[in-house]
Amino acid sequence: MNVEDRVTELETRLAFQDDTIHELNEVLVEQQRQLTLMAAQLGQLIERYREIAGGQYGEGGDEAPPPHY
């Protein structure tokens, strides 16, 4: 294998690696966007749960009323 063939092979590998890195970066950006959205949704769900739980049992109560009440 001569030098020119080796350089061509290396350039091909480099181009493939650049494409792979670009694709991985796009996936990573999308996953981060989804994580940010999910974290916001989880925060909203926690807030709604606290509102519902606080409304059922009162803000100061640690325990739910007995079932016969």
C-alpha cells in the first residue's frame, strides 16, 4: 500500500468519523431537549400532586383521616 492510498483511506475514515460525531451530537441535543421537557413535566406533576394531596388531607395533617370518616 503506497502513501497515497494510505492518505486516501485515512481521509475516508476521518470523513466517516466526522459524520458519526455529527449524528451523535444531534441525538444528544434531542435527548437533552427531551430531558428538559420531561423535567418540567415532572415538576408540574409534583406540584399537582401536592395540591391534590393537600386538598384531601389538609395542609397541616400528616395522616389521612380513617376510612370510616
